[in-house]
Amino acid sequence: MDKIRLEHVSFVYGDKTPFRAEALHDVSLSFGAGRVTGLIGHTGSGKSTMLQLLNGLEKPNEGKIYLDGQDIFAKPREMRQIRFRVGLVMQYPEYQLFEETVRSDIAFGPRNMGLSDEEIAVRVTEAANFTGLPSALLDKSPFDLSGGEKRRAAIAGVMAMRPEVLVLDEPAAGLDPRGRDSILGGVRAYKEATGATVIIVSHSMEDMAMFCDDLVVLSKGKVLFTGTRNEVFSRVRELEEVGLAVPQMARLMMLLREKGLPVPENIYTVSAATEAVAALFE
């Protein structure tokens, strides 16, 4: 079942000006409920614009966006509720921290939802646990945290609203491998605990291979193709033709198959590749 659906959506920056730029053109696309979908494409392909449309921060010039079958722009006065249901984590969200304590920052969204103090406390603790923030940090100033801890706090602030759809723009950008695994592990834990739909942008194909169920490939504001992770990453040559990388292990397995070695398709991780190659020598 679809959670969010775009129908013939187009979006233009600077329309009717000399700086007119079309970010999305006639995009029709569905995001499955409870699925993790990755958006991949070059800078300028329309990924970040699409995320902002899903949250209602931008409105399409043409087309409609549906959440559970309802046009999200049909009732402008209810847009605030849409943004509670579709939580957006923008790129480098740590720059949006502003409260005196981490606890207050995470509680900001739930408080705006009108929840009781008791419910807010529960949600703050829950969100901190999802993102791996120790309780000892909650009463510190967010500006005393490390970069990775700030990122976790900012993401926790969105999770605390318990959005049905969690939308993330490069959530692990600039982090070391341990920080990246921690952030993405927290997102996965949130998804598994709540059944939320997750939509994520990342330039790391390894992250997409490890984390996503489905992938959408964008280029110049249009959808090139979509499919499950296995279906999309099996199209190595097509991805490379449009200048997109694939997981290194996917490319290695393809080259081995071209050399005549009977290694299976749909291998994207080092551990799976190691098992496949070892099996050839058994």
C-alpha cells in the first residue's frame, strides 16, 4: 500500500524570471508504507526539492501529492498537522539547534503538538534512545556536544514527534564510519519500532545498499527508473552511463561474472562478497 504518492508533479524555482530553473518535471511516484526508500542522483537532480515537497515546505507548480490518499495541499490550514505526520530532517540539522538544553530541543516539536508534560518526557527519552544519545547529555547545552552528538540530537527532535513518514536529507553526511552507522542504525530502530515509512537521500551507495528496501533514480528532475534495491543495483551499466556510482562490491561481482565466474547477483556488501568468492573454492 502506498503511503505517499506524487502525481504529475512539477516544480520550478524563479518561475517567470530570468533565473527560472525547473527542479522536477512531471514526476509520478509512490512510496510504499513501512518501506525504506532511497533517492539517488547527482546534485541538482531534484532530490532535496522532492523532500521539501513531501513535507509541504514547497508547493508544486503542477500536480498533486497525496498522504494516505489525501491531497496534502487541499486544506492549507491543516498543513501544520501534515508536518507533524511527515517529519523532515534537513541536511546538517545540527545547525538548527537553539534551545538551552538538549532535552528542551528534543521536546520542542512534541510541545508544539500540545502534548502533556508526561507524554513529552516519554517521547524525549524514546527519541534519545533511538539515536543513541546518553541520558547524561540531555541536560547539557546542545552547543557543548560533538558534531555527531548534535546530529543525533537534531534527528531525535524530529523522531520525538513520531512522524508516520520520516524524511532525511543526507543524515550521515560528513560523519566518520562509526558515526554514520550510529545515525543510520537509529533510523532503522525507529522504523522497526514504529512501522514508519522512511525516505532518505544519500550519496553513499554503500549506505543505500545496506539500508534501503527500494530505490528511486533521479536525473535532471525526472525519474529514470525505480525498483527494489536488488533490481536497481543490478543495472550497473545503466547507472554508470548516467554517472552514478554503485556499491563497490556490486561492481566487483559484475566484473567477475563478465570473466565467467559463477558468482551470484545482488551482492553489495563485503561480507556477502567474501562468502560468494569463498564458495567458489569449496
